[in-house]
Amino acid sequence: MQPTDDNRNKPIIPGRDVSLNVGVRGNQQNEAANVVRGQLDNIYQTDPNASVPVASIQAFAQPAQDDDGPNPYERTHDEQQHSINQDAWSRYHSAWQSYYQQYYERYYIGQVHEAKKTLEARVGTVPEKPAMSEDEALYDLRSQLLGKVRKSAIRVRKSNHFWPIMSALIVMSIFLFLQYNRTMFAFAEAYIVPGDSKAANLIVDPGDTSTVTKDDRLIIPRITVDVPVIWDAVASSQDSLNAAMNKGVAWFNIAQAHSRPGEKGNFALSGHSSNDFFDNGDYKFIFAPLEKLQVGDPIYVNYQQKRYTYRVSSTKVVPPTDVSALATDNSKPVITLITCTPLGTATNRLLVFADQVDPDPVTAAVTSTAPSTTTTKMPSNSPSFWERIFGGGN
């Protein structure tokens, strides 16, 4: 684009008033301008890429002599020698790019620094959150654990092994319940609801004969037992004994213990301490709390509308085949209670011995009852689930 004639006659940089350069300030400005001119001369003299002669630059640096002289455009512009040095232009462009890049980097770094300081100042003014209490911490921990358990349960349910494992666990649980339910219910009966009778039926005054029932019964106040006495059981038949014990306590009539209340010798009664939950009978846990009896505890027997009072003298644990342990001194009347121990098993037998104290044992008659049979084994619980399938038992 060529400049017009009017523009050629106008200087690019307006002239300054010479009067402003007078004095010390003017001299300082001239000296500074001369220093800059000298630096520019050195740069262009040593620059191999310069495309304008140094003389032209020096002429351009000098102020115009008068209005009729050549203007700066005429001094520096030459249509014949005008050319563009690509290497110089690239360096020029790169220099400006570097400048703007550094400028904006410093600008934004400064902005980020200011924003960081502002946020730190705000955080410093926010009140600290109060520490959680112990209950809140436990609740938070419990919630986290439950969340993890739920996630794990979901993953497990989606697994191909989940249902086979669950089926196996269900089958195992059913087997364990069938095998060991007697133990669970026996402990419950022994320590939660001992016995199967009402407290109103228990004796408070041993001398009060108005409460003597017509049917024969065994009464043990300490363990809340009030149960019928069954006389027709066959001692040598476990089935006969179990049938009798399902209806109360069975008279274990054997050679060593075949006395009745009021007679000298051993009056033996057997009762269940545990049985399967599915077995028949209302008294399958009646002797579960028998081990709670202590020496001196009273035991009452209503027999033929007469009350007999006994006091616990001792206890003993023997194998189920030790029938000889029932042989006692036949010179005095005693009672022996028999049940299985430990609870839920038929491993051993618990024997509780008690001496008659009322009526006077001296007046007791000699037994006239003959033993029904002989046996080598004491009564037992019903077979367990495993024993019913594979046999065995005590």
C-alpha cells in the first residue's frame, strides 16, 4: 500500500517544542536519547540479518532539519532494496509469542495464588466440627460394617455357588436341630421354666394333709415338680419305661429297689431329663432341673391318700449299667430319683437319694412287694435322631 502525498509530507512522529528541552531536564533527556541511539547502532552493526544500512538508521535517528527535508518514511523506505528476512521475522514472532506466554503464565499463577490465599483465609474462619461422641462413632462404624456386609451378600447371592452352599447349610441345620434339639430344650426347661407343674399345687405346710390328692404323685418344691407316679412299667423293657415316663415318673421295680412308700428299702422313681421336641408326652423334661437339688431339700410323695416326706441326703453320678448303685440299706425307708445326665444325652445317670422323715421311719414296714424283673441297665431317654437312623444308644 503506497502512502499518499499528503501523508508523505506529514511526519510519523510529531515534532516536539524545542523550548521544552531547555534546562537541566532537557539535557538529561537528550543524554538518555543518545544512549539509546548508541545501543541501537551497536545492535544493528553486529546483526548479520539486518536488511537496512546503518547509515539509514542513523539518518532516521537524527531529527528532521527542516520541513523541506526528507521525512522518516523517505529516509527508511526504498522500493528497490525493500525485502523481508524470513529468519528475522520468525525470531521476531517467536519473541512475541514467548513474551505473551510468560505474561499470561505469570498472570494466571498470580490469580491462582490469590485465590488460594482467599480460600485459606476462609477455611481459617470456619469453626471446627465437634468431635463425634462414642455412640455416634459406634453407629457410624456399625453403618459402615452393615453396608459392607450388604454389598458382600449381594455379590455372594449373584455367585453360582450361593444356592448350593445355602442348600447344604439348610440341610445341616435341620440335621443339627433334629439331633440336638433335646439339649437346647432341656437347658431351657432346667434354667428358665423348670418342671411342668403349677406353684399353687406345691406343698407349703408339710403337716397339712388336706392337700393330699387321691392319685399318687411326686412333689419337689425346689424345682417346681408335681408329677403323677406310674406303677405299671416293666423295668426290663425300655419301651414300657418310656411309655410310663411320658405320663409321669415310672416306678423302677427291680430286685435291689422294689419298695413302696412307707416300706423299708429303696423306692426308685425314674423320669426324663430330655427328649426330642417331637416325642409324645407332657413330662419329657420333668427331671431336667434335678441337679439343682441340695442336701436337706424336701421331697413329698402322695401314696394311697397319705403323704410321705423325705429329705435329700446325697447325689451320685453312675454309668447306666451300674444298677447295683440302687442297692441300699434295707433297714430304713429311702427314695431314689433317677434321670439321664448330662442334659440332652444318656451318657450317665444322676441318682438323688433321700431318707424318709415323716411318718417316723421306725414305724416303716418290711416290704412285701416282690420285684417284677431283673435288668442290667437303668432307664434312658428316647433314641436320638442319629441313633434312630444308625442304631445304638444307651
